[in-house]
Amino acid sequence: MKKRKQKKNKCKNRFIIVGIIVVIAILSLILYINKKECYKVSSRVNKLKETIKKEDSDLIYKTVGWLRIQGTNIDYQIIHNKEDGHEYPAEKEYYLWTNNDFTKSSNNYIINGHNIFNLSAVPKRESKLFTRTEELMKFIYYDFVKKNKYMQLTIDNKDYLYKVFSVAFISGSDSTFIPISDSLDSKEMKHYINILKRNSIYDYDVDVNEKDKIITVTTCTRMFLDPDMEVMYVSGRLLRSDEKNKNYGVEKNRNYNMIEKAWEDVEDEDEEV
């Protein structure tokens, strides 16, 4: 009887030890994942310098920065027009443009890109034709945003990281306040952040406030029948000095219904045919 009891106690102790080892292993894995960098910086400082050096000073546009977006082929120079209007180089495909004065002191960078070949209600993720910002449309896919959350802006001989906090399609009264200025006061910035978050199709676990610096990348889309929703906005917040380049949470919210509705409408049309 005594031996049987001792045997049971030994088995119980083994289970406890194994359980403790498993818990420690899980906690170690969680700590490793949390410490692991979510985005690998690949500097574009030299590339930017070389591009600027090669440019003709007589051109009406100039290169002011470089942008990389994680998980996409968007890895292009940013061009600013020296004059009013939107005259940009027709011979170039791989570029983005801004209408703002692109300076280090700006707290609101707005960068634009063309979407020529990815305008269906169910956008493709990749194609040999995508040489502009067509791959920005990847952000409508939940499996993509769970893995890709950073943008890298290169200006003033430095690479800056931004955490994506909003993927939005904006219409109605909110669309009347999309600032073109690159320097917003606290009230304007707070209002702008609220618009971006309110219209986002995802809820990101990213704290954003009026003291932060924001970047918004836009491209055109034809996903919806609403003519007021023909622009997609992907916005990020500058990584703070006390933050590390880590993964963070993201979930679909009720705004995502409009994406699914657009896909349903396409399926219904296919069935009718």
C-alpha cells in the first residue's frame, strides 16, 4: 500500500515538473516573439543620396525622400514639385509624390502614388504590371496586415520607422478634412487622427496622439460604387524613442463589412452571368 502511494506521488511530481517545463517554454517563446524585431531596416540613405545627385537641377521636380512599405514592392523615391500643379515625370514609373514641403520638422507627411492596374473590387496582391502603388491594396487583406505593420521613411540622411495604425476609405463629412498642410497644430492633428481611426477597417493596438508625427500614403481604388470612396489611406505613426520595433495587435472592426460587401456584390454578379 505504501509503495503504491509512493509510486503515485512520483508520477504526480513528474507531471508537475513536466507542466512547469512546458509553462516556462511557452513564456520563453512569448518573450522571444515580443523581443524579436517585426521589421528589418534596410537603409535607403545612400540610394536617396545617389538619386538626388543624378537629378538635373533644371527639372521642376526634385526627390525629397524614400519610402519602403513592409510586405509590398513599394520601395520608391518621393518627388516634390517645385511649382504649383501636378506635373511629374511621365517617363518614371517607380516613384511617389508629395505636394507638401518635405522637411524634418513636419508632423504630417502625405505621400501619393498611382494605382493603374489594380482597380477591381477584388484587388490582386501581386503582378508584374504593379510598378507603382498597386500593392498598397494588399492592406485590405487581414492575413497580410497581421504580418506587415511598418513603413520606413528616409529623409535627412536617416531612416525613420512608422507603425501602421489605420487603413481607411473616407467619405462624407470626414472627407472634407483631409489636411494638405504638413504642419498641423494640436487641435487639427487630434481631429485628423480621429478621422483616420474612425474610418479604419482595422483596430490596431497603437497609441496615437496629437504630439505624434504621422505619415499617410494614398492611392486610388475602384472597390466601391461610391465615387466619394475612391482613395485608400494607409497611415502610420512615427516610432517613439522609448519603443522597439516589435509586433503588435490588429483586429478587423465593423468597417470591414464594406470590404466583404464589395466582394459579395462581385460574387452575385458572377452568379447572374
